[in-house]
Amino acid sequence: MTFKHKLSSIVQKNNSLVCVGLDSDLGKIPKHLKSQSDPIFAFNKAIIDSTYDLVCAYKPNSAFYEAYGLEGIAQLKKTFDYINEKYPEIPTVLDAKRADIGNTNEGYARFVFDYMGADSITLHPYLGIETLDSFLKRLDKEVFILCKTSNPGAGELQDLEVGKKPLYQIVAEHVVEKWNYNGNCALVVGAPYPADLNIVRRIAKNLIILIPGIGIQGGKVEDVVKAGVDANGQNAIINSSRGIIFASSEADFAQRTREEAEKLRNEINKFRVTI
């Protein structure tokens, strides 16, 4: 089953565009978990079990696992294995923001898709389309191309004019018109920039857009939903990480996480056009 089919099915089943970002910083997880042999995985497992019926995707950021070396990578692997075994209907995104020359990307693709078992990955566009074939040829996977990122300094390069258009629009146009030859390209646009998100949505039509930056990074739900979903209220993955997973640092963290995920789902659906 392709990423698109998995996403469409779970959006309908859970009536949700919420993606929970598993940015599971060991320094912030509840103290009572830290004595366990795999504390990050234990934290992730509890988060997943408490939110699986409220989400459309999970998105671990690889940096929070790579920081702990082999142990961190092992717990990331356990997280993907757990989702794939217990909740295989829920698609996963490895937020890795990779970019390199073609033969190096072959190694990245094997790590992300074959070893980790992720359904999709985030990638930089800067090296051009010829370097991305290692990912695009995996027809059942999705490739999320960074377009307008959620950080405050995103515009330093992404807003530079190229032929009287900002660079992020050029990236969106290239993805839609030239790079999506296998039908598995998607885009990343940050929630703090709803006007830019609206422009990208018009360019992208019904392509999937991953939208990070809700809440703590300044993105407002109403603005994001109105700008980012397609005409049918679909094809947007709205991510919240810290605002959901660190809702509590006490023993009630899983229940609090569920409450925050449900709150976000309900708020999104207030403004969402559904069919």
C-alpha cells in the first residue's frame, strides 16, 4: 500500500489531520521512565498507544535519536517497528532533512526505508532532482521536499527572488511540474507562514503538504487549515510535537498527551471542509 493510500484511509477512519511529532528529548521525558532500559522508546510507546485513534501520522525527528548514538538509533528503530507491527495503518514520516549526491542518497534511502521501515522522509531540494531518484523510485513511499520551513530565518534564502518569484515558489513549481513524475512527491511548508502556505497550496493543488510549526512555533490552527488543506479538506498533515508530547512530565503524561491531541484534532476540524 502506498503512503497516499495509507494517509487517505487513516484520515477518514480517525477524522484527523493531526500528526504527532515524536521529538522525544531524553532530558524532557518523565523522570519515572528514565530508569528503564529504553526510556525514549517507552515514552514513545505510551504516546502512540494513547493517540493512535486521533492521528493521521507520526513523525519522529531523527536528530533526537542520533544524539544518543547507537542507543538512540536502536530506540528509533524500535519505535518504527512498534508502529508498523501494532498500528500498520498509520503512516510514518522520518524527519531527517537529508540531501546529498546520488550514490550517498542510496545509502540514506536504504537506512530510512529498508532498515527503519519509514513510509516517507523529508528532503532538501538544493542539490536538484537528479540526486533524489534514490528516494523517488520507491513508488510506495512519499518524499517530502522542503519548500518554506517553519523557522524564523526561513526567508533568508527561501524568499529570495528568482525571476520575480520567491525561491520557495520556484521549488513548489518544480516539484509539481517536473519532479513528481512518479506521483510520490509532497511538500513541507511551515505553519507560521499562512500566506505562503496558501500560495503553495494553489500551486500544489491536491499534493500532500506537511505543515510543522503549530503552537509553540507560532502557527495558528485556523490560519493553517484555511490556507493549507485542499478543496476537499484533505492532503494536509498538520504536525505538533512539543505541544502534544510534553503536555505533562508527570505520571499522567500519556493521558495529557491524548487530551492535547484530541483538542488539536477538534480545533482543526472546526475549520476544515470535509466530504
